[in-house]
Amino acid sequence: MATTGTSLADLENLKKDLPQDPYDVNDPRAIEVANTRLNRGLEIDSFYRLYFEREWFRNILFFAGRQWLIWDTGLRRYRPKNLPVWFPTPVGNKFAEKVNDIVSALAQGRPPINYFPATANAEDIATAEIAERNRDVLYEEAETEEFESELAAWLVLTGNVFLLPYYDYAPEFGTRELPLSQCAACGKIMEPTDVMKGACPACQGQTFGPAIGLDGAPMQKSFPIGAMRSDIISPFEFRTDPRIRRMSKQRWFARLNTYDIEFAQHRWKDFASEIQPDKEDKLSQFYLDSLAYVSTAFGGTAFSPSASSTDAKAPRATVYEYQEMPSDFFPEGARIIRVGKHGPIVELGPIPTRFGAGPRKGKPFLPPVHFGFDVVPGRFWRKTRLDDLANLQSYRNLIDAALKLTVKRTANSVWLNPIGSGVERITGEPGQQIDYTPVSLGGTTWAKPERVPPDLTGVGPLTGLKQVVDDEMEKIAGTFFVGSGDTPPGVTAASALAFLGERAERSMSPLKREYARGWKEWEWKSLEIFRANATDERFRVIAGKNKKWEMEKFSKADLSGAVNLRIDYRGLFPKSIATQRATIAQLVQLGVVNPQDPQQQFKILEAFGETALKGSEDIDRMEAVKEWDKFLEKNEPPILLPLVQNSIVHIMQHCDAAKTDEFKEMLAAEPERAKQWLNHIQAHYVDFISRQGQFPQVQRDPNQPAPDGGDGTDKRQARSQTGNNMGNEQRGGGLSGAPIAKGREAAVAGAEEPMPGQ
């Protein structure tokens, strides 16, 4: 086994005698090469790692409410500050507030990512269309909703987090019986994966047939279906070359994971006797162990070496997973799993992730996705704004402590007790007592204790200083213009909100772009892993506008083309509800939007979430939606009740329904049925026009000018009369001669009339 401290000369000597099969886990020489490569990577990563981990750990402690801490250079641990018992240690956790604000900004929705074919090839075009429609399946199968908040929290607190997509063949995801094949040349029984390679692994024959058992039935074998999964890797658990600034340029990575010793021995049974509990004190692991228990109530033992004493009670083993791109040592790359720092290598093979299409087809890639915060030029590890907030939070705590001491000083006065006064005990709850020797000015009067009155002159400056610190924290966090509510002078509410929104977008833009870039990389890597491993069909199920379920199935065979992914950066910052409402109000003021128009009026109420204020109109809207549901699902013809229903609302809803995909499918497959719906809309138009004629305008005062300001003829009344004639005589406006449907029979009868345009 190779030792630590591997030099370049050692690596060159190792190349001179490489094993014939570098992936043979039973070859001692192959094991030595694998250990050497893994140890070499850990050594490269170890330089100055302590300083990064120290800041990451501090930020998480601050977020959890443990903030009165100090770094002990001797122990290389955080410990509680040595303070007097009476000294207050308040924690007004502004730090956590800013963390939650930034996490909320990231969790506003899924980043808009679009798929495009890599070439004009038909396979590429089809793959882009299917992947675009079914990208939600990847997110649902990987259960991203369960870990998205944790991912964002690691990113904000440490500036770095990694997402590792992989395909899991665990039995819990189900199994499927698949037929086996048989080579026509040598008779070897072949599994579906062998057939997909196109050649028999024994004789390289390319002619196959179904494998038949002794009972004459086709032979089958149970195979796991598997599922796409993703693991979050914190920066404490991730190792790579920090001298290379971008993850896409890295040649290797290592992931550290800790298992209970019994679980590790059970999982790798063949090596159970060689798997031993960890004995070395790893700082990264110490941090992770501490974070599992840290809270505002858990004290100093969480940050002292005594925490490692649990190793004897709950022994564990660290598992190192190392992946490397192709090199002189591993021509097809490598995936190495070792249990323990000096333990056995339990798995050894080529790198499993490769491109499945396009010009890079067959080329390997490293699966981890790096999500980073602010870029530091020349450095791999990203910086988080929380590093700058930690010192301000500590200063803020000192201000709070000073305020509490001032309040306590108010309740517990300071006493000046002259020596020889004869007073030895001051009753009540004493404050500070200062003994002094009085200056005698003659006479026989004894000096008595004097109380120093409370002084609150420091409260105002401390409160003002605290506000300054809060504003500074908001500016650094990039949330000042979002949370402060300040409105620039001389502007309207809508423009003020737009201004604040632009400032918020500008401060959050670098983070959101990096966050979206991370999800884009996760999608294309997950797509490559999915089509290389998935053997079962997947289904995409969506609900139409009117509860019509739509199902679409696809498999990896449908994803054989190459695609490119692009981020819609304009869609990264959706407008807030407050901004949308203020914009509508400004458009109304400018006259661009007319709130008197019934259709626009209802849309405005929808934007404000106040459609119930329309009373009966909201009831009509719900009634119109129900009519469409019954017509679509149960084929019940809609019924018009003249003078009862609000035809304008019904027309708006019914016309929207006629623009859906469900109606267009009906129009093509069942034109007579679709004609019923169109005639029902037409009947509502007739009802609306006839109602205008039946209820003319109130008689106008002849002494007042006509509404048109012209010859005295009220053209509004004339238009109403015209509408009445149109309703009675059934002419104009492109309406057919269908009568107003007043019941089921009339609605069906109306379907016999020609549709508009026929």
C-alpha cells in the first residue's frame, strides 16, 4: 500500500511498472496504484484548507445562534468566550435574517432553462423537444424539493456546495422482468445490457435470438428499474485541486462520507474483516459531527476535543470515493472506493459517466456540480457575503450587551459608601458598591452613603449605532433595497417599487446567475446519466385547464440526440406581486388600462386577488367554468338563462375555453359537438345585445346637451335600439340564425345551425 507524502518522482517510478489490468481489485499492484492516486489527491487538497473550514464552520454556528465564540489557536477549535458570569450575552440574530432573505431570493422558482438541438439532425430536434417537455420528470424523480432548501442554505452560509447526480439501482425503486437473449454462434446467454453493446462478450458474434429454458419457455431475469438521485455534498466533504479555478477543468475529485461501522461491514461483506473504525482526528469530520448537535442551548463541549470521545461509543468508518479522468495510470478513468484512511479498496473500475450523444459521445465527465457564491479571482473556493457579516454581527451583539447593561444599571444603582459611615449592608437588591474615604471638612457629622443616579444618556447613541450596523449588514448582504422599504423622493409608488426591484436584481444578479448555471449543469449531467442507465419508460402527467389529464411517456431511446441548454436570464427575476399591482395602478392613471371595461376590470381584480368583490360576476365566472367542465367531461350541453346570467362574463370565460388545446382537439375530432359550444357563445352575444335594447338609457333632460355634443340625437340610445333590432331580427355581427338556447333541447337544436363562416 502506498504511503502519504507521494512525490512526483514516486509517481514516475510507479508508471514504470503498471499492472496489466489497472481495475483488478485482487491485484496488489493495482491496489497500490489506486491508493497512491487517492492519497496524492488528498495531499493536494489539504494545503490551507483549515482557513476555509474555519470560516464555513463559524458561519453555520452564527446561523444556529452560537455567536459568543472565539477561535482557540492552540486547540484549533472555536470555544465560548471567557466572560464574567454577570455579563449578558444577547443574540439578536440579524445574521440569520439575512441568510433567510438570500435563501428566499434563490427559492423563488425553478430557473428558466431551455433546450435546443445541437444540430439540424432529426434525432437532436426530437430529443430537444422531448427533454424540454419532460424536464420536470428529472426534478421529480430526483426529489429535488426535499433538498433544495438545504442546498441553498449550504451555498449561502459557506459559498460552496456540490450536487452529485447518479443513478440508483436500489431494490426499493422496483424491479422488472426482462427477456434474456442467446448468441447464435456460441450459445452464451446474454443480458439486455450485453445485447445493447451489439456484440457477444464471449465470441463477438452479432446474431442473437431469444433464450429458451429447459421448460420451453422464454428465459427472463429480474432487473432493478432504478431511479435518478442526487446527493448534496457539503464543502467539508469534498476534495479537489484548489489551484484549478473552475470545476469543469478539474481532473479528479474525492468525496468523504461517514458510515456506521456495522453498516460499512454489512455493505462490503467481502472486506468486513479489514474494515476498522476510524482512529485519526480529522478536523473536517469533527466539524460535521459538531454541527449535528449544535443549538442555542448546547454549550462549550460542542467545540472542544472532548466531542471526539463518542468514537468509542459509536465507531464509524470514513468512506473515500475518488473519481479521476483518464490518465497514464487509468486509461478509462477511475472510480475508487476505499473504507478508512488505511483500509481496503472495496470497489475499483472505470469512470461510469460518459456523454451519450454529440461530438463528445463516449467521452467521460466528472458528475459533481459546483454551486458557488461570489467569485474570488484566482481561487476555486467561492466567498460568501456572510463572511463579512459575521464581524458586524459580533459588534451588534456587543451593542445589545451594552444596552442590557445600561438597563440593568438603571434598576441597580451605584452606591458611594464612605469608609467609616457605619453602614455595612445595603438592603434590597444592591447594585455596584464603591467604598471611598471622605475628605473631612470639620464638624462631627458622619458621612453617609450616597446613591449615584442612573444615567441613560448612552441609550440613544447605542440605539442609533445599532441601526447603522443593521443598515450596513443589509447593504453587504445585498438585501438593503428589498427589505428597507425606502422610497426615492419625487417618484410614484409604481416607479419606486420598480426602482427598488432593479436595485435588488442588480445586487442578487451574480448569485442568481451562478445558481441557475449550477442547475443547468445538473440538468445536462442528469440527462446523460439517465439515458445511459434508465431501462424503464417514464411518464409525464399534467392536468389541462379543465382537469383533463394528459399523459406522455418517453424512454432513453427517445433521448438519443444531442442538445444544448441555455438559461433565460431575463426570466431569473420575476416581478413581485406588489410591483405588478403598482404597475397596473400606474397604467390606469395613464389611461392605458380602462377599469370601466368589464373584461379589463375583471383581469385587474384577478391580479389583485379580489375577484370576490365583483359579487355576482364572480359567481357567473365560476358558473361558466363549471359549464365548460361538464360539457368537456360529461358532454352536458350548456344552458343559457336570459336576464339571469351575466353574458359578458360568460362570453369571456367561454371564449378562453375555446382557445384551449382540449377544444381544438374536439374541433378536429368531434366538429358537431364543438359546434354546440360555439353556438352557446353566440347565444350569449345575442342575449347581451337584446338586453341592451330592452333596458334603454334613462330619459335625458332635453335642456342638457346631447352626449355626442352634436345635433341633439342621443346616439347611445340609437345604438341600443340598433342592438335591439339585431337581437330580434337575428342579423349583423356575423351571428347565425340560432335562437337563444333556453334549455337542453334548445342548446342541442342550436347545434344544427351552421357555425360562423360556414
